[in-house]
Amino acid sequence: MIFLKINMNRKSISVEDVPQEYAGLGGRCLSSVLINNEVPATSDPLGSENKLIFAPGYLSGTPLINTSRLSIGAKSPLTGGIKESNVGGTVAADLAHLGITALIIEGAAPAGEYYILKIDINGDAELVDADQHKGLRTYALVEKLKQTYGSKHSITCIGPAGEFQLAAASIQTTDADGRPCRAAGRGGLGAVMGSKGLKAVVVAQGGKRADTLKDAATFKETARAYAQAVKADEFSGEVLPELGTAVLVEPINAAGAFPTRNARSGQFENATKISGETMAAMIKERGGKTTHKGCAGCIINCSNEFVDKAGAYVTSSLEYETIWAMGGMMGNDDLDVIARLDFLCDDIGLDTMSTGVAMAVAMDAGYRQFGDGQAAIAMVEEIAERTDFGKILGNGPAAVGKHLNHERVPVIKGQSMAAYDPRTIQGMAVTYATSPMGGDHTAGWVVDQNLKEFGGTLDRFSAEGQVEASRNTQIHMAAVDSVGICDFAQTGLASPEGIQNVYKMITAKSGKPFGEDDWSQLGLKVLKAEREFNRRAGFTNRDDRLPKMFYEEPLPPLNKVVVISDEEMDSTFDF
Amino acid sequence: MEHWQMRIQVILFGTLRKGFPDHDPTRGFEVVLAGGSSVGDLLDYLEISRSKLGLVTKGGVLVKADAKLTDGDCLRVFQPIAGG
């Protein structure tokens, strides 16, 4: 249980035992509390006062399945507020196996200097000059680093967009096959990593220094029961392995909630061409993989390997949010174009959501035509080429809207919405508006509760109950992101004994009692730290609002607007 | 039960298609039901249990199990969804 502190001003590395005030924290809770305590809220996100935290979840590296989740935190250059961006792959398990509770990157190297942080199998770390790797895209970088250090390493890195310190820059990390296709996309944290002068973190796999479990027998027995529940669930046990998250395209579109052509419609007439069902059939016919393991310890295998007509690798994994941002949102119905754009974003180191929505805004403003896939590919390449427009596009949708003097920009706290239109799922309006993260779907996904017609509890067009649902889900998700359980493995929580099993495993690891109240307190601790930071950074209630397009423009074909009042938004959190 | 019959087009999504070899990916298949049948009757006829059911839409609108069907309706049937 150690913090590895890397000072990029002095190029020094120190190891310290986790201080008492952070004991027992992991993932998002640890990163957000650390940032709130140690980063001046009004500091420049790309300056030396900001800190970049890499924290595995509290249960990462344990025998529990689907827990290789890494929280990356910092003050965000995109939102100006606190940010936690959550990513899978293998690195969280590897850091946890080395007994590393967090990497804390402080200071900043002189402009133009880049380093690699190398952590070996004993947990010993060093900074290595990375001048020769400057400017490399992520796939080429990972190949070179694997040649130097061997393939049994997780590599977490930035591409050109991170080096250029663009606000849509991602941090990419390697999947179970060693490809840099897993993205901590949101919040522009790739720019923070670039500002520090850190090109990559290379972590040895197979460490033997994981935290000791106080009651290993109970932990293992409970972890087995949890895994069985995840396997037995139809969504995580059958649907996700077969179709991946792309299975959401058809139902969300059918429900009139699939934001299309910069959210001018809630239905895309060609959704079937980019659906999960169509994609799976195409991948199978071409010889790619529909059931693919992306992350260490995963038993769901929701990932896929998309191949071209000749059967050659294009990208992994094509996900719902990317298919939406690069597809429906831009009016593009060509899956091959979407796959190419996904690869380019991973390779250049860009968030597919911010980049796709930024292009949708440009198209909406008439800069390019909706549906022009080749124009989209050329625009993304402009980011890597650092053209004048590429620099604007790489800073996300708000920057594009400002440049083109276009008002219809679907961002909240500077970050784009996700693939659920809040006008036809009102609870998502509350989550987008009030999450300390800005526009974000994972912070409080209340889509299922809103499908009252079939088992949900809420009328999706009404404000009633939406604040409470979003609040409770945001608290719950803050806890989930802190213990490091994959969002999709939450199916193991569905039964009463499911969540009890999580409490039991936390107790079995820590040796301290943990129950329902502690779970809520954990989630609240995260949100309180995040909202406190944002307040000190200058955010007020007026930032907990959606752009006016969502209140004023009825969304076809159901012609609904957001009906959650400002007072209701403000009642979500009383801190 | 009324004595006339009606034709309903059904498109299944996700892994619900398994077990229906005649299902066309874009057009689904046609089912003939007794007049006056509901969405629930259709699901019973297809032997799709409620636990496997997420939502049913007709013309872009969610419909409940007790909604009555009319001749020529096209229904889209989805599994429960989770996640993000």
C-alpha cells in the first residue's frame, strides 16, 4: 500500500506508505479526495500545480473478476473542474499486483521534454528520456516500447493530441492483447499528461505484492458467488459477449432517444446499418472477433475486434458511444468509416465522444455536410497535422461552436453529452447537469429506470422522481468507481445478496465492518470532494444547467423538451 | 376471443433472435394472431418470457404488455439493457 510520487520538475521519484487519511481509499474516491486536498482549485490545469493521479480501484488486483479499472484524475482542461476518467485494460490489475495504491504525477518537465515512467516487477520505478518517441502515435509507440521492454507490460500513454495539450486528448492504455485501444477519454486528461512531459507509463505484469486480504478464504468464496451472478445474468452473460455495448443502438433509437445530427432528432433513419446486430454479423462474416476479452480478469468479453473486408484488423473495440458520436450524431451510416475514426482517435490519442460531437457541431454549422464520412476522417487527421482548424477541433465541441459562431453546442460544463438525449429520458438531464464531471453518462445512468412501460419506475417524459433517481445512481456509481468494479459487471449487484457480497469482500480485504451505510457514505464522500473542488474553482448552480437547445427545441419524433426546473436541478445535492 | 385474424410483423433484437431461424435481420418475420390480441399475447405466442424482455416499440413509441394490436402493426422487441 504505497504512493509512488513522481516529480516532473526535479525528475525525482519517492515512495511513501499511504498516509492514514487516505487509508482504505481507492479509484475515484482516492483520486478525487487527493485532488481536492492538494491541487489549488483555481490553478491552471496545464500548469505545474495540477496533479495527475492514476489509482486502481480498491478491489483491483484481488481475485474478484472484472476489477481491472483505473481511475485517472486531475483538474480538467476541458471542464475547468475536477475529473475522474475511468478506463479498463490491464494496467489497474498490474499496479495493484505491485502494491501501488496510486501514482501521483506532480510538477511539469520543461516544455518539449518527454519521459517514460518505467515500473519493474519489483515495483522499482525510473524516469527514462523519451525524446526519440516524441510525436509518435500510440500504436507505433506501444510497438517500440514493447520491443524495448518486452511484451509483458501494460502501457498507458498519450499520442500527438496529448502532446499538443488539446482539451479532447485522451490517455490510452493497452488491452489484454497489448493494443492501446482502451481510452480514458473524457475530460482531456491526455493534455494534462502532455503538460507534465509524461509520454507513457510502462508497468510490469505479474507482480506479487498485492495488498494482503485479511480474510482470503471468505473473499475468494464471495468472489466466486459474485462471478456466478454475472455469468447467470442475461445481459452480461449472453448479450454483451455476443453484441457488445453496440446492442444499445436499436433500443435507444427506437425509444427516440438516440441524438442524431447534432441532436436535431432522436431517431436516426439508418440506425440499423450501424447497429450492434449489423456490426456483429459483419465482423463474423469478415473473420473478426465478436466475443473478445479487453481487460484483465474479465469474464464478460464485451469487446470486439473490427476487421476490414479483407479481414485485416481495424480497431478494437467498437463501442456504443463511439458508434453514436461518429455515426448517428454526424448522420453517418457507414460502419467502416466509424471503425476507421475509432482507430484514428485511439492512435492520435483523442476522446471519440468529444471529437465526434465536435465534428457534429461543425457539420451543423455548415462547415461540412452531415453524413460525409471522408470529410470526418480528414478532419481528425487535421488534429494530428496541427492545422489551424485541427487545433480548434481537438479542443472539443465548445471550441468549434465558438470558432464557427454556432449556438447549438450540446455540452455541459464544457464536456459533450453522451448517447442518450435528455429530452426523452429526463433523468439523464439531471445527471448531465449535476454531475461534477460535466456531460457524462456513466456518472448516473438512469435509462433503465425510465422505461416505465416495461418494469421501470419512472415516466421518462416527466420530472417526477428523476432527481431522486439520478442522485441515488450518482452516489452509487461514485462508490462503484471507487472500488473498481466494471460498470457491466454490476449485473452481479442486481440481487440483494449481490450488493451484500460486495460489502463482504470489502470487509474481507480490510478486516473492518462495511455495510449499506458505508457504501452510501463512500459515494457521498466522492461527490462532496468533487463538488467542493468545483465550487472553489468558480462553479455555481448556474453551471448545473443544460444548453438552452434542450429546453427550447422539441426533439422529433416525440417532440419533447427537458422539463426539469432549475429548482429541481438545485435540489439534487445539498452540498 | 374474436374470430378474425391479423398479421403482425415482429423484429427481434439482441440475442432474442436465437431460436427463430426464419428471422430476417431487417424485416424480422410475420406472425398471425387472433383478432384483439395484445402485446402480451404476442410475447406469450413467441414464448418470450418477461424476464428476457426490455422494451417493445411500435412506430417509435414504447408500448405496454396490455396494448392492443391491430392488423399490419410492426413491433420491435428488445432485451433488457444496462449500462452505458
